[in-house]
Amino acid sequence: MEVAVNIELKTLNIKQDITYYNTSNDSLISIVLNDWNNAFSDKNTPLARRFSDEFYRGFHLAKTSERGSTTVLSLTDSDNSALEWERTEKNPDYIVVKLNKKLRPGEKIDLHLIYITKIPSDKFTRYGFDQNGGMNLKDWFLTPARFENHRFMKYDNFNLDDIANARTDYELEIKIPNQYAITTDLNQVSEDNTNSSFKTYQFSGKNRTDFSLFIEKQNDFKSYDNGSLEVLTNLKNKRLTEIQSAIIINKVVTFANSFIGKYPHQKITVSQVDYDRNPFYGLNQLPSFISPFSDEFVFEITFLKTYLNNYLKNSLRLDPRKDNWVYDGIQIYAMMKYIEENHLDQKMLGRLSDMKLFSGFNITSLTFNEQYSYYYMLMARKNLDQPLGDPKNTLIKFNEQIASKYRAGLSLSYLDDYLNHNIVPESVQEFYDLNKTEQTNRYDLEKILTKKSPKKIDWFFNTIIGSRDIIDYKFTHVSRTKDTVAFRIKNRTGIYAPIPIYGINKNEVVFKEWIEPKTADSTYIFERKNADKIVINYDNEVPEYNQRNNWRSIKSLVITNRPIKFNFAKDLEDPYYNQILYIPTLNYNYYDGLTPGMRLHNKTILDKPFTFDIEPAYSINAKTFSGSSSFSWNQYYRNSTLYNVRYSISQNYYHYAPDATYLRLNPMVQFRIREENFRDNRKQLIMFRQVIVNREASTYIKDNSTPNYSVFNARYVNTKMELVNHFNFMTDVQFSGKFGKVAAEIEYRRLFENNRKLNLRLYAGSFLYNRTNSDYFSFGLDRPSDYMFDYNFFGRSESTGIFSQQYIIAEGGFKSKMAPRYANQWMATLNASYAVWNWIEVYGDLGLMRSKHQSENFRYDSGIRLNLVPDYFELYFPVYSNNGWEISQNKYSEKIRFIVTFSPKTLLNLFTRKWL
């Protein structure tokens, strides 16, 4: 390639010659060239849709100048004959070159290309041009795709760093402005500084699938050469000297060479961008003012993770999308071994584990390597884990970057511990050597492991790698004598996998035996060796789903097998205790005032089947006790689109008026349905509940004719959430002794290519029968009466004042208050808003409503909506409605409506939805 860099236009002018050798056994009629830079060309590419699925707004809102593209000017063969090529709208990130004649096995062809690459901004993926005028280049040129199993790998760019390039020899000549410097892991051949305007470099690289290229005004990369490999890095290293950094880098390089194999190239880059794209989860979540680890350790871990990632990506000749688990498995497995060799006593929370303040927390007792299992289990307990062998582009984001990656390393460590003969490390080295001479895939590693293993390990590839089946063993019967212990093991899931059994005496391991249960209920007898308890999977070698049932005491007198343990706020699950967590709370509503309380619950960081949440509180205004509680049982179905059934009962006791309380009981069952494709954001919910309400009589409320009532409610919700298109459909039926009603709601949001946003909501409801004599159960035009106490009203009985202006998007959805406000027969409304600039929108509502003995009423309103944080913080300013020009009327400030959400759990959804 001959490349001329235009810093001002953010373009690369490229003249490229490709000599393609057909090393396959197939005759080729076309060649596929990867063109991943063109994935940034518009808002409808697969990459753009991926951003939308993950709720990333930056790409959709970007300027045209910030996007990238590839413009092909010429494509000819060795006879200078033009070649026909195709790039479809559906797949804009690769080009299919149609050959003029078949390319038979062993033959070669020359392709000559001239094209312009427009580099995108680095704010989308961290690759591209930066604000300082530099460029971090990745996947910026046309290159032949990998050929395997009689076809080219036609992969779209999903921002996963998994481009499938063919093994290639590169020769690069690049011109850059004189004031810029260049860093690459290619070998430098020459440098020409004779021109006053630009410098010309020549680089080369053999047997590579990719390379890194950084163009900067000031070169911030430092070179470390240990004689066999030059490491170029700009990783941040707080307060470390050059010598300290060099020692750490040399230690990591030496470890990788001995544990995996010698790096096949002369240079490697380890950049801050590479680390920021895939940081060490846990370290990057801590605030900057908290430093539980030494500066040396932080730099060591960040360098180790990034170095191993680049080391493997540049060495292994795998399909990085289909065989991604191999990359992740070797990387995390090597990291675990490195920690065992160099930081065996390091804790997950570093120095925080030594502080007496945290001494009672299970999270502080975990070693650094034990955290991998918990991050995987976060997804497994939510029934969101995916098979390790699935292609990388099918994984949800948390699995792709964290959970599946960690489980892959844990799985190799599990196999290593089970075989116990250094078989896994030797197999990794043999597989790594094989990659130096051949194009490989995951099955090559499987063959090597199977050949070296003295035991049958097909379960490992079928169950651990190829499925999402879970492992869970428990003791069903334990007996002991002075010299022996006998026990029965039950396989709770029917999934066969070997498991270790430990004998423990005063927290010391006195024996460890691997067992291989063949039946659902197996009996074993071991020598006791003074053990006072036996534990399944004590060191957590096996990625087991539930460890709460893994141990039994064999002392002569045991009061309880799992005693109660109290912890403040939050903690990791401790399998040896029944944990109760407590934390002070402070709630507020207009009638109870500030309501301090104490929350007692068992919700640890990992989900569990049964949870309780009890929150007794004291109402300062009313000087009475109040509070809430809930109890729930979750049942997960792992191989069904109906993936969760939740049974629950909740209770709330607060004031609904200054002089009256309410008690709500809410038994409920929910059925949750998802698509077979976990990345599909469509979710469905079917809910049945009985809402039982007892209200005290109140002189503050005019209508209190039905103080106590019970309502059966069935609801179906179908929602598909993403950035560009948001769709929600809901149907709802309610039956009580005095009324029956049915309602439906459709909500649609669309973000257009001009960055304008349209919101539409259609609501319709009708009574099936209504024998009430008040509007308490009627449809509300601008505010629901909320007789089932579902919404968080600050002042639910207020008709004037600031709390009456709180807006809840429900039922009629109007913003202006107008009479009649309720309909006791039927109601149909349309709510719409359109963004005119950023978060400023215009809104309009139309509605028809009817009550008994009245004719239909047509209602409308309009105004300005400040959509600061959708559904969480919004303001509505009425302008014109049936009331006339409201903006010019008296007491206009009392007409303004607001949405405010203080619930941490609700706000957290804003940040977690992009991961799930």
C-alpha cells in the first residue's frame, strides 16, 4: 500500500496492490475484501443498528463529517482490466470482487486498487481521528477475508474487534505531515525526511492478519525492548518510574513466552485505547479517589490484560467471531495463572479487605481470581448466560465483554484442575505452535486436549463449551464415623460433570477428592481425616450455579447448618450463611412527610430464587409506623422462551390523605417471555394479580364511598426497546364486584435521521359494567386516580398545589386540567410530541370521552415539553387547549406539570439497559 495522510480532511488516499494466492482446494470466481471502515458511512449500517440496540446515541446524532467511509475509485486486475465489484446496502462493510476467470487452487491473481478512506471520529469506538488531530487507525484498509470451509467469512463490523482477515504479508509506504509521528507494530524498513512538508515511512510485516497504526503530533508511546521483543505502550502508569514499568513489562512478556509460547513478531503495541475498549471489569468501576491497589499492581493488571489480548489476536489464526471462546479462555486462564504465581494472596478489593470496617463482608474475603466466577454468575442467575461456543456477535454486551470471557478462562482452569497433570498448559502451548504454520479453529484445540487427556473429556466440550446447561450438586444424606464419612450426592440438573469434594477441619483442607457422578443420586465413602465438615466445590473450581447447598457439618452437635449473618447495605452471596442485609432508608410523601426506616432483605449481588424485602418505617408527620414488604419466588426455565415465572406478594401501608392510611396487599404471578435471540430487545410479560385495598375513612376526601375493595387484574405487555425505534403494547383487564373494564395502550417512539424524535401514544379504555356511583374507578383524562396504588404519587389526594401538578403517563395522558376530568363509560386519547431542538419538544393531545347520561366530549391540549431525561425528569408547559390560551391565564405556574423519579432502581435502568 502507498498511503498519503490528509490530516485536515481526515482521509487516507490509498493505492493498493494485492497479490492473492489461492491456497484452498476450491476454484474461486470471486474474492471478498473486508471494508470495515465503511460501516461508519451512515445511520442504517449493521454497525449503526448495533449502536441503536445498545442505546448509544453518539453515532446517530453525529455530524456527517464525523463518520467514515470508503470510496473506491479504481479496481483492476494484472491486465489492467476493470473488475466488477459489489457492495450492498445490507452489507456495506465488505466488497465482493468478481473475477474475470476462475482462480484455481495454487494460482494467484494481482488486484490493483485506488480508493479514499474517510476516517471516523474516535468517539464512537475509540478508533479513528481524535480531538488533538491524531489518528488511531484500525481496520481502515481493504484486505482479503478469511477463507474456510469452501467459503469466505463475510462478517459485518459490529465493533467487536473480530475482523476475519486472511493471513497476509504487508508492505506499507505512508506519508504523514512533518510535525506528526507514527507508531506501529510493523517493522520499519526506512524513513525519508528530505521533504520539508511530509515524511515518508516504509514498513513491512509477514504472516499477519492485522496491524496497529497510530499517528500523533506528539508520540506518547514508550519503547521497552528485552532483546527478543519490542513493546510499544502508552498505558497510563501513575507515579511509576521507567525502571518500575520496565520490570513489570518484562515480567509479563517473560511469563507469556513461557506459559503460551514465543510471540511470532518483532514488535507489539499495547495502547491505552486497547485497554479502554476492554478494561478489567472491577478496577474500572472504582471511583478515582479510591485506590485499593498499589500503582504497580494496577499497571501490572492493565498491561497484562491488554498485552495478552493483543498477543493472542496477533498470533492465533482462528476465526475471531466463531472461535472467540478460545481467545478469551486462554487470555483469562493465563491471567489467573499469572496471579497465582505472582500475587496469590491478593484480594478482590485489595487494601479494603484489611480494613476493620469491611471485615464482616464476604466480598472482602475473596481472592483476586475468585471474582471471575461471580461476574459470570451475575448473568447465570438472571438466566442471561449464553453458551461459550456461540459466535461473538450473538452475545449480549455484558456476556461478550465480561461474563462469557471470564467463564471461558474459568472453564480451562476447571479442566486443568480436574486433569491435574499439566495437560491444559501443554495443550495450549502445542496449539499455539500449530498456529505458526497452519490456519486453525477451535476443533484443533479440542483434538489436542483429547489426545493428551488420560480421561474422557467430551463432557467438557459438549456441556461446558457447547451449551448453557448448568451444574448443581447437593448433599442429600451425610453420616460419619470416627474414621469415615459417607454421603449421597444429588445431581439437581441432570448435567454430568466431575466435581471435587473437600474435607475441612477448622478452615483447613484435610482431603480433596474428585468424583464423577454417573447417576442423579450417587453414594460415596471417604476416609474422614478428622474433617468437621464436607464441602462440594470448596475452591470454586467448577462454575457451579448454586453453592448455598454445598456443605454439611459432621460435628456431633449442630444447631443449624447455615447460621444467620447480618451485613450492612450489600454483599456478595456467602454460601455458608443465611444473609440478612440491612440499610437505613428515607422516603417521602406529602402526608407521611419524611419517613425514616430500616430495610431488611436478603438480596445479595447475585440473584436467588427466594427473596424478601421488609422495610418498617416511621412517619414523622403522622407520628405512626408505616412501611412495606415483599416476598417473591423466581422460577427460571433455561431452554424456553418463557424464561421466568415470578410469584410474589407485597404489602404497603402509608397515608393516602392527611388523616387516613391505606393497606394494600398484592399477590401476583408474572410470566416473562423473551426471543430465542438474546440480543433481541423484544420482551413480553403476562401478569395476573389480585389487588386488595383497605382504606381508613377520611374527612379530607370528598368521595370515600368505597373504602375497601378488591380488584383482579390481568395484563399483557409486549415491548421492543432500542434507540431508534421504541415500541410498547399493553392490554389490561380489571374485574371487581362493582365494575369491569378493559384497556389497551400502544406507544411508539422514532428517532429520525435528521435527529428529530416523534413520540406517539394511543390509549383506549371502556367499562364492561360499572355499578359505582363515583369517579374513583373512572378513567382519568390528565391524572389517574390510582386506586390500585401502583404509582409513586407524592400527594395522591391533592387537587391543588405543587403535588397536584405531578404528571404520570397513564390513561388519558393529557397535561392540561379541564372538566370533565374523568369518564365512567369509555375514553380514547392520542398523545403526541415532536422534538424541535435537542430535548425541547412540542406536544399535543386529542381525546374523546363519555360518561353515563352525557354526550361525548372532545378534548385537546398542546404545549411545550422539556424532555430532559425521558420518563425520569420532564417538564410540561401548556399553551393552548379547550381552556383557551393557557399561557396567558392567571396562575400559570400552577398549570405546569412535571415528572420526577427518585427511585435508584428505576434510574439504574438507564445505565444497565445497554448491557442487557
